[in-house]
Amino acid sequence: MNSLSFLGRSGNLISVTLAGQGQPLVLLHGFPLDHRQWQAQLSGLAEHFRVIAPDLRGFGKSTLTEQAYSLADLADDVEQVRLHLVDAGPIALCGLSMGGYVAFEYWRRYSRNLSALVLTNTKPDADDATAKANRRTMIGEAERAGSWSVVSGLIGKQLTKHHVEQRGAIYHSVQQMMKECTVDGVRGALRAMAERADFTAALPSLTTPTLVIAGEEDPITPAAATRMWSAMLPNAACHVVAESAHLTPLEQPQHFNSLVREFLSSQ
Ligand code: MLT
């Protein structure tokens, strides 16, 4: 496994962690995390794929120079990762939650460069008025009291009760990523997510082979809703993973990795 960074067109440094050889698989993390949420995929999928895990703007080691950006800008960053590391070929793209929102944007802008999609613990719809207002409150709270006061409350929804009570390695790794978040990073992502487009109407035209994964105990992107929207995709299969909340790749890495491996190998 190794990491590198390069200067993106936006003027931000884009940091990427890489492992393995083979078909390129780009992994986009959720909020408020970074590439380390994919630790079990960087090790467990590297035997079969070239696993590429960028830090999105303002998270991990990727910088954030501007006040505001959109999820389409993040999709442009992903395209720069592809051009920088993969040359001419297409990528398989896997996004979790916020990373899934970026994957939808990537599909809209760059579907010609996409061989397959994995959408995990995510949803195609935009924020409603209540969700937008909630994001504004979170931004205000982060500016007043720091990012930890906003993001620390999320851990109880992201992990199963079992993982929260156990306080083991997974809990501590998620907590560490959250503790390292900056106010700028949190503000930028909350703003971009509040303004994101709604992809629900576009689902029937998303013909890229797609694997959708949900956590059976996910309170943020529930399995029942995931089954419903994924049924609108013409070329997709949906799997619900037991004993998992919102961070299925971290909580059930073996099950998650075998689903991804089988899906991508069959393309
Ligand atoms: C995430 O895990 O990325 C977040 O739950 C996304 C969101 O806040 O909508």
C-alpha cells in the first residue's frame, strides 16, 4: 500500500492511497471520514484489483482552498484521479453515502469512463427542506464549537449498537477519522451535500452495471428504501448485509469484499 498526492485543477492537493494490481477500482468515502474507512478493502481486494482510495476535498490529506464547491466538482476530482493514475482505461467506482452521491455525479458527467458502479449505504435523492436546515444548523455549530461537537454524534448512527458498545478497533478508527476533521472540511461537505442534485428520475437511464449494498441496521440509508430505489435501476442487483449499519465495508468487510469481488469479476 502506498500514498501519493498531486495538484488537482482546482488548486487542491488530491491525496490518494493505492494497493494492488489489475482492474482499477476507485473507492469514495463517506462523511465525515477519509480513505481509511476502506482499510479492509485496500488490504482485502488488492489481490484482484488496483484499489485507489482518494481523500475527498478537505478530508484526510486532501486540501481545501476554496469556500464552496459542489459534488460535481468532486466528480471532476475523481476524473483527475483516473487521468493521473489510470491513463485511458475506464474505472469501476464504489461510493459510500456521500461518496455514493459523488459516484452519481461521476456517472452523469463521465459514464463513458465507467465500467461498473458499486453504490453502498447511499441514496439517489436530494435533501428536503428539513435536511437542508439541519445541515445549516450543523455548519453553525461547527463554526461556533468546532467540528468534533457536530460529528461526534454521528458515530452512534454509523455503526451498529454492537460496535458502539464494544468500543473495539472499528469504533476507534471511525472516531479517529472524525476527530481529525476540520471545520472547513465539514462545512464544505455539508454545503455541497445540501445543494446536491436529485438522481431518482435518472435511475432508469443508469445502464452501467451496478451493485447496490445496504446495511440491514442502517438508520441513515435504510435497507427498505434502498431496495425500492435500486429496483428502478435497469442493470443492478441489491444485497442487504446483516449485522451492519451505515459503514458496511468496515463492519462486514469479508461479506462486502466478496460481493464486490464476485460482481466485478462477472463484468
Ligand atoms: C455519509 O455517511 O456520507 C453521510 O451520512 C451522508 C449525508 O450526510 O447525507
